[in-house]
Amino acid sequence: MIRHFISSLLATTLLVCIQAGAIAQTYEPYIPEDQMPDVVQIVPAPPQDPSSEFDRDVLRYMWGKQQRKDPARLEMAIRDAIWSMDTTLVILGEPFGLKISKEETPAIYEVLTRGVTTIENIRFKPKAHYFRIRPFAYFKEPSIFPQDDEWLATEGSYPSGHTIRAWACALLMAQINPASAEGVFARAWQSGESRVISGCHWQSDVDASRPVAGIGYSRLQSSPEFQKAMAKAQDEFRRLITKKKCCRK
């Protein structure tokens, strides 16, 4: 029964990913990629094999495989893997406190999509520079997305783009709504762990991705255009949350 459940989830996820790819959107960054910090010059190289740090990566890979036996956690890992900005906004929108959409929250939607894009573009240089092998390829085992393993193996594992995206989104959401910080960061943390559970990333990939997102976030703050957009998003949030509270009375 569990195998059937997992197979159904994988099939559904594949369909969603195909549909998302068919209507993929691009968002203009506030700062061009070539003007973002080169994190190759900042963060350490990934652990070498052999080393005590790499041994930890191996242990965490084994931990991730055990987590897959929990259907609820596996379902979360599958959902977290969908490379869609709108999906990320839905996942983190729950602890954020508002349903985010281009139609209903245009200012928040714009600053999040463009802000996250600006930050996550920082991943390309280290991925290409280190071109680290992914865990499933290293162990010659399938990830939880065997249909994607072939093309995933063509992209470096370090750092994790999914983790950078989730952490960047949490940073921006907490700036818009500071009261949501605990919830959005806790959920973004789980999203990073999902990458270990999936077998697509080493733990050290995920660990490096959070400060990398912070580096991009810090650079983003220097953009006057972003600052204006953030002020509009904060105003929109205050207006909508006040309206929401009034409707409850």
C-alpha cells in the first residue's frame, strides 16, 4: 500500500513538474547576475572524499534514506522538490500568513519573485566551478525522482538551488512580515532537509546554501529599486492583514 502511495505521489509530481515547465515564468532580477558576489571566493569548497566532513555527508545521506520510510515526510520532500516559484510561495505562504498571488497580492508577489530570482542567481558560479557529484550518482542509487536523475547529474550539487530559493524567500517574507519569521524559517529549513532526503543533495550542500542565500540577500538590500518595491510590499501586507482582521470581527 505504501509503495502504491509513493508511486502515485511520484507520478503526480512528475505531471506537475511537466506542467510547470510548460508555463515556466522568468522574473527580472533587481541586480544582474554578473554584479552579484562571487561566492566561490567566499564560501569553502565542498568536503573532499575522504575526510571527516565527507563522512558526515555519508551519514546524513543514510539518514535521508531512512526518512523516506515516513510517508508524510516523503510527501513533503516531493512537494519541496517542485521547481516552481509559485509552489514555493504557496509552501511558505502558509506560515507567512497570507495567500500570495500575482492577482491578489501584486506588490508582495513582485518583490518576492524578483527578489528571490536576484538571490538565487548567485548559485550558478559555484555549481559550475565545483561541479560536485550528487549523492545518488555517487552511490549509484536512484533518488526519489529516478526519472530526473540523468539530467540532474549534469548539474553540480554544491550548493543547493532549492535550498537557496527557500531560504531567500524566507528572508524576504520575514522582512515583509517580521512576525512570521519563526514559521517561515522553520519551514524553509525543512525544505533544505528535503533535499537530503531526496538523495539529490549532500548535507554540506544544504548547509552552505543558507549563508549563500544570506550573502545574496545582503547585496539585494543595496538596490534602490528593490527598497521601493519592498516598501510597497510592506504597505500592501499591512493593509491586507488589517482588512483580514476586521473581517473576522
